[in-house]
Amino acid sequence: MILTLTANPSIDRTVELAAPLVRGAVQRAVHVVQEAGGKGVNVSRALAMSGTRTLAVVPGDDDDPVLAGLRSVSVPFRNVPIGAGLRTNTAITEHDGTTTKINEPGPALSAAHLEELLAVVVAESDGADWLVLAGSLPPGVPPTFYTRVTAAVREAYGLSAPLVAIDSSGEPLIEAAAGVPAPDLLKPNAEELSELTGIGTGDELEKDHELAAKACAVLITAGVGAVLATLGSKGALLVTNAGAWHAVHPPVTARSTVGAGDSALAGYLLAHSAGELPENCLRQAVAHGSAAAALPGSTVPSLDQTTPAAVAVTPLKITLPVIEPSATGSTAGPLAQEEF
């Protein structure tokens, strides 16, 4: 079973235009899609679509539209009532797949709400294979919250704790990457990878996957178990202590990129839970992400809508920096170089 926590879920409303978006103009939509969303929710939706057991943990009152959306697509969930409505995020997609997103901040969560969410996640982690902590945090929630959840689950279950995957942005992602305990999997996009490591820009990392792999290696050195970096139309990277791979899918006609990264993470988790080799986990991630981009709105693909056989995977040889301990046992000191 794969458990997800989305601390700031939303109704994802996607407005599809037939022509380019013009600022200040009046334009008519050709298609509108509205679905329960948020990164972890999207992962659970994609997993459920493929018949994998999942449970989405979310804040929200029983009658909230987000929970109604989850019920409508038969995604199991546990919710923590908060006495406030959840947010609506709006995405505007153009005919070439260009997407403009307007995300609301979401309702503030009290300390009591956070404690209850934490307790639910710890309780439901019993027997789970993966715990996915995903998306932005609501206003006022400390950016260390995901690290706190990771520590609580590992303290509760020790070696039986689920593997932890984190997909966020900004301060919560930075804290998660540098936090103790470190996640088993981090899923940044190119922009976030640049922000985390200070290597290149998002555009540069999308175009130069060897440079992006080196940036991923910095995170592995810091203690992260694996990095799945999505690079938009340029595919994705997987870097672990055991190796590095780049994968790309043949071009697809993009309708919306909303949720494509979440679908990529779901594809990776599906393959990993099935015992696949790392390169095949990456293959399924790219297949899922590409299939999602070809669908309208934040629609997620099922496994049979993906084409992993079309994905080309190339192993990379990169240099992994390793921090050598000093004579006193400290990890401060010069960097050694280890190739794989």
C-alpha cells in the first residue's frame, strides 16, 4: 500500500484555450475540467487508476468539494476536519500545451490540526510500502513539517517504516533535502533542482542532462537515497548511489502539463513496488509523465494508457562527490571523487 499526505489539497480547475493566452483580453474556453488535486492526491489518483492500493490523507471537512471529488473517482482517503474550505487552483492551457497556473494559498492549519494530521499519517503508515509527502504547505505551517513527519514515522516503526518520497518546492523542499532523516526519494523538477543545489538554471538543466545528473549527485552525497528529476519534454533522470540513468519518451502532443510530474512519481512507485530495477522504475515514470501530458486538465493515466516500451533509457557515468571524514570523525573537509 502507498500512503500519501497532501497538506494543502485543492480543486484543480483547468481551462483549455484554443488560442494563445492574451493578457487583458476576453477569451472563450473550449474545455473545462475540474478534479480533486494537490500533488499527493494526484499520486493517489494515478495509483488507484492502475489498481494499486493507496490511501490519501488530507485536511478538509466531510462535505468539502475536494473530498467529493475523491469519492467520485473511488480514491480511499482519511480526512482531518478543519472548519474551513479548501482552495481552488486554476490552470490555463493553450493549444501547444503551454500552461499558466494560479494557485491559491489555501486555509491556515492550526497546531492542533497539524498534530492530528501527523497522528493519522503515523497510524496509517503501519504496513505501507511508501509514504509520499507532497505539495506545498498551507500558510503558517513550518517548512520543516515534512522532515518532522518523516522522523515520527521512522521512530514509530523503525526498520519496518515505509520508504519516504518527498515532492515539494521552495523552503519545504530545501528543508527536506537537508533534513535529518533524509528522504528515500526526492522528486524535483529542473527549476527546483537548480534551487536546491545552486547548479545551473532550470533551463540549463533541462537541456544538459549530464549537468542535471551532477546536481542530483550533490543531493545523494547529502544523504538523499535517490533523486528522480523530471526535465519536462527532455525526459527525466534517476540518480542513486548505485548509478545514474536518463530516460526520454518520443514527443507527444501535449494538452496540459498539470499533474504530469505527479503522474511520473506514481509511475516510479508502481514499478518500484513491483520489484523492478531502477532503470525500469525510471522508464515507467517517464511513460506515466508523458501519458499525463497528453491528457486534458489534471487527468491522470492508468497503467494501460502508458507506453514504457517506447521510453529510451541511457546509463550515465558521472562523478559523485563524497565528503571525507576528518581525523576527528567530522564530515567537514575536502571533497573526494567517486565515479559510478
